[in-house]
Amino acid sequence: MSFTTVFRTFAMLLAIFAISTTGTPTKSFAKSKFVFANSSPYDTLDPHVIYDVGRVASRLNMYDGLMRWLDNPPKLTPWLAESYDISSDGKKYTFKLRKGSTFHDGSPIEAKDVVYSIERILALKKGAFSLFSKSLEPGSTKAPDAHTVVFNLKKPSSIFLATVPAIHVVNSDLLKSKEVNGDWGGVWLSKNEAGSGSFELTRYDPAVGFQAKRYANHFMGWGDKYLDEIEFRTVKEINSRVLGLMNGDFHGTDGYLPQDQVKRLAADDNMNVMEEESMRIFYSIIHNGRKPFDDVNLRKALSYAFDYDSFINNILSGSVARNPAPVPNNIWGNPKDEKGYTFDLEKAKEHLAKVKQPIPEITIGALTGYGQTEQAAALLQNGLSKIGVKSKIVSEPWSVASKKMRDEQQMYDLLWLWRSTYYADPNNWIGEMYACDQIGARNNSWYCDPEVDKLLMEARVEPDQAKRAANYKKAAKMVTDDAGGIFVYNTKWFGPYNKKVKGVRFSPIGNAQEMRWVHME
Amino acid sequence: MVLIINRSLWFVPTLVGLMIITFTISHIIPADPVAFFAGENATNEQIEELRARYGFDKPLHIQLINYLIGVTQGDLGVSIYTQRPISEDLLSRLPATMELTFMAVLLSTVVGIPLGVIAAVYRNTMFDHVLRVITVSGLAIASFWLAILFQLLFAMELQITPLQGRIDGWGPEVITGFFLIDSIIAGDFDSFMNAAAHLVLPTLTLAFPAMATIMRFTRAGVLDAINSNYVLYEQAMGFPSRIIIWKYVLRNALIGTVTQIGLVFGILIAGTVVVEAVYDWPGLGLYAVEAILNSDYNAIMGFTLITGAFFIIINLIVDIIQGVIDPRN
């Protein structure tokens, strides 16, 4: 290899570099195309396998359900169903389907598709399965005619209706033709879609995201302002999402960015940051089933030892709303007059003095990669040290914590985390977090108070919402008085969008990712 | 030839050893991928049933044996998250990582070797000192931070490179999966330029520490060779210094550098985990990050297997090249 050869090669590479950089094509979007940068990967498109908020866009935009949660506070709205009826015993739910609704391949949406969809959820045992596993038996849902679906519940349920939006209706004929070895078309549906939603899939790459075009024949019809195309791309890094938004690569990104990034975007002339109170409460589980945490005085001491104001106003810059009870502020059933606990070390010491059992070093759990949980753990540790209680912080990934949470022995003494919205009913929070029948599953506090449990069980079957609300309010106050957990705040959503983006509708269930009302100006 | 046969015989045992280590480590971590995948709303019965469906209820050694049997039959298992075969997910992402890694190796080699030679020839001059600062920086600066700096400077401030991604839009029709090659095959010059532009920042980020390593090794090798007797003889014979350096010294000095390039290749593949995350590069690195965070065991094993095999092959090639360039052969 001569020097000349090396030099020429080097020069050639530099030339390619120079040409490629100066030749960077300017980004140009069609006016009606919207690009969203998402933090979660779209590793599958199957609507019955996933049920997280991070990947909700593929479900909301390409699939419809009988009912839909809209706006904030969320309102349950008939969607593919034009009407519904609940039997007097609360066990039979009958839905009448709209006529003329079609899947993306043009075939009509019929009751058999709804039946197939719920049977598929029950068979796969993934995604939203847990919402229906205790209320529906496989084979119990019937289609007496093409436009009537009847859900026959095992026992009366007042929360079933709230979970119906999770039944995303798939094209049964299409999926049956794609089944391989009894997989319910799972492999095919992971990379394709069989829906009827406002947008139909045009391109998908698990490593990149998905692209979809407007479905002109959607049953809801279209006004004169809409998007022709949507694209949801996976962008893992927060900084890359923010820079991409400022750079014009994207038109929107997730609404739970750190506050410094929200402020950075809000200061940009091309950005519009929307603000909504969501339904995602931040709290610390206390292991009520373990000694000495079964003593209410110790739990109260812990609750008084946390500096709520510093956490909310200093660490989180006031970007959240104080939520002192295990029900979000903005849903019915929240005890509005509940003030909760304040940071009061004197009261903490008073309660601590009443604890008869020896207090060991307390293990405070936090989630690795979720800075707020680690900050909250450190703040609580600081408070505890001031009242003479030793503690240690154990920060572990969610995949580890989610295992320990289900094991009474392995569970941390305390664990900081959020409770998200799976369906907008108080049962989603207090009804699962503190019900005796959920211990070890969704009740990770091992809290079981007969009186609270009675209120929660009644609320699960009581059809009258006013009566249910009264039960939840009373139960929430009792759990708070009992210091069943340390309840801190309800999340606010700060949705950053390019100023050209109009018509965004936020709902805590979908986090504003349903695009059918969005348009570009 | 003996070397190639010898190395090839070690290929399978090395990979099996790698898989056993990775399998053991990934399963010893007290994570529960099924509980994680099923979600916080899942019932315990649901989790147990899913665990049995995916074979996670079996003893660890049985799981390992089943996995190894599957691998011998070309079955890397199924991801519990995507429901797709791991091999399908890996193959769809491999070209993106390979394209980036090849470009980084090419850039670091083509820049690193000449600069290393020049630094040795002009040792202890200002030029050498400046290069030393650059190489130390290359080794010391974290790729994550460097990537963000590059984004802020080139994409945001100067606006001469794309910020992230592999191409605007969805790229040319996939033939090889290498966008540069596919766009040439398709005769699509715009896509070629677009893909090349997107490669610039990730390549620079990935190549910078590798270039520093190669430069240091080349410099050391050249300095070592310059002081040998045969160079003294060639100088006494009146050979021009250009010929001595680039023809005789470099050939000897490169033996160590070539070994280093092989190692650098492996380091670069590992480095893509960070670089791909920052630049949103849809390759194996990003896939590995997700797999680790989700404790998706089959995906972790698949990634390890494919990168391990690649690393072994590259080092075999390096051994062959060494044999070719070694003047003593």
C-alpha cells in the first residue's frame, strides 16, 4: 500500500462525507402527514397481546371497539355499538352494532367479529385478558344476529362496561385465514392489521414504527379537516425526541417528559405544550402484611415523614397535582375533602413512639431508570433519618420489581411507583389496590380491611354510580386514615406538539394518541 | 490452512460456551419476564399459565438443553413480546448494524493508520502531541455524550446532517438490507445520498474511539519497526524514507494493528448499543437494549449468538490477513 493510495482513499472518503452532509435533503412532509416520536417500541401490532399506554397508538388508530373513552374526564361513548342494554341482574350486557361499519378490506363488521375478538383475548391470555378473566367464560359471548352481541357474565359487574373499550374488534374471517397451528393468527397479526379504525396500515417495521393512511370509509365519517397519513416512530432517547421535535422531524411526542425538557419545548416558538391532569397516581406501597408495618402508627409515621411540598414544588417544579388518596382527583369517587398527610416530623415522632414492635432497617424500593421513584425514596429516607429510623434504598428494574411485588416474602417494605389508567373507573385504583381478593396480584400492599373490602365489593356490583361513588369516597378516606400507602400526586400530561398541529383530544386512557380529529394548519 | 481448520474447530465450542454463560447470567437475574410482559393487571393464574406455555416453569438446565437443541435445528425461539421468531427479528435488524459497523471500521482504519504512521514519523513534534490529545479524547469521551454533542453541533446548530434515523421515510426496497447498496441497485441516487447523510454522525461517533485505538497501535508499531536493524540497513542503502516507511516499516507495523482491528470490530458491535439508542438507528443494538430491559431471554440469547459468531468469524479473517501480510511468511 503506497502513501499515495492511502491518501487518495482518505481523500475520497472525506469527499463522500462532505457531499453527503451538504447534500442532506431538507425534510418535507405533506401537509396532512403527522409524525409522532414514541418512547416505546412498536414491537407488535397485535391489539390483543398488548395493553400498555406506550403502544396505544396502533390500537386506537387502526382498531375500533364497541365503546370508546373520550376526553378528560373520560366519557364512555358508544363507538361501533349504537346502543347497549344491561339486564336488571347486571349479568347480561347486550350491544347493538351500527349498520354499515366496515373493516379496512371492505367487509362488514358483524357480531361474530366481536365474539371472535373476545374469545381470542380469553384464549391468548395476554393484553387485556385480566380485565375479563373473572367475568367472562370462553364461549359465553353470543351473537344472536349479525348486529347483536350478548355478553353473559359469570357474576354481576358494574365495571364491565368500563372495560369494553379494551375489546378491539378484529376481522374474524381475515384472521381465520391467517391462522397457523391454532395461533389465532398471532404471528400474522403481529406485523399486519385486521381492523376497521380511522387509519389503515400502509407500512410497518418493528425496528422503526408504523405508517397508516386515512380510512375514508370509516363509520364515523370525516369532516373537512383531517390527516391523510400518520406515522408513529420509535425514538428511545428523550433528548433525541426533543431535538427532533424542535428540528421539525416530528410533530409530537409523549406528554410525560422531564420538566426541564418540557420547559425547553415550551420556550420554542414553534411548539405548543398542552397541559392536562391525567389519571396516573404516584404513591408508595407499604407492605401492610409484614411486621411491624401492620401497626398503623408506623405507617402514619412514614406518611408524616415524607416531604410532599418539597417533592412536588422543588423536585417536580409544581408540574403535578397533590393527590392525597388512592383515587385520582379528577374522577368520580374521589374524596374531595380528604387533605391527607403533610410533612410533619413532630407528628411522625408521636406515632413512632406508639409503635410497640422493634423497627428494623426499612427497605425502600425504587425503579431503576425512573428517576422520580429514586428521588422520592431518597427524600423519604432523609425524613426517616430525622426521626431516627434507619432505611436503605434498593433500586431495581421493573422486570425485577414486578416479580417481587407478587411475593409476600420478597416484596420490599415500601415501593415507589405509579398506578396508571387501564379503565376509567375508581375500581382501577382503590378497587384493585386495596381489595382482599387482589392480594398478591394487584393488591401488593397485603392490605385487607374487612370494612373497606365490603365497600369495594358492593361498589363492584352496584349499578347506581352515585352509590358507588359514595362507597369509593368512604373507602378511600379509610385507607388514607389507615395510611395504607403514601399517596403523593396525580400526574399532569404536558403534550408537546408543533404549532401547526390542531385538534388534539386528550383522554387519560389514550394519552391523546387517537389521531382522527387532528389536522395540520 | 491448518490455522483455518484449527480455528474452525473451535468455532462451535466457543459459541456453546458463550451461550451457556449468557443463558445462566440472564436467568439468574431475579427478573420475571412473564410477569413483566403480562403487565401489572395480570392475575397470578394468568402468569403461571403463560410461564408454562413458554417453558419457563421447567428447571434451568432443561430450559438450556431445550434451547441448545432448538439452536442446532436453526430455531432460536420466539420472542414473548413480539410473538415472532427471534431469527426473523434479528435478520431484519442485522443489516442496519452491519452497515454502520462496516462504515465505522472503514473510517477508523483509513484515517487511523495514516495518522498513526505520521505521528510516529514526526514523533514528539507538535503534530504528534495534537494527535495524542485527539486519541486520548477518543478513548476517554463517552460515546453517549459525544453523540449528543454531534447532534447539537451538526444537526441542530449547523443543520448539515440529519439528527437521527437511518433514512428519511422508509428507505429503498429491501434487497440486501444495506441501504447504500440497495439504493445503488435500485438506481435511486436520492436515497443513496439520504442514507449516506444519515450514516455520517453515527459513523463518526462509533469510529472516533476505534480510530484512536488504531492510531495508537499503528504509531507504536511503526516506532518499533523504525528502530530495527533492517530499517537502518535500508537507510544505509540509500532508500528514500517514503519507500522505507510506507513499504517496509508499515507492513511490519500493521501486524499488531490488524489484530487490533479485529478486536475493535467486536467492540464496535457492542458500541452500537449506545450509538443506536441515541441516533434511533434501527439495528441490533437497539434490539438488544429492549431485550435486556424486558428480560426477553430468547432475544438476548439470539443477539449474543449472532454477535459472538460474527466476532469469531472476523477474528478468523484477521488471522488469515495477518498470515498474508506478515513478511516472514
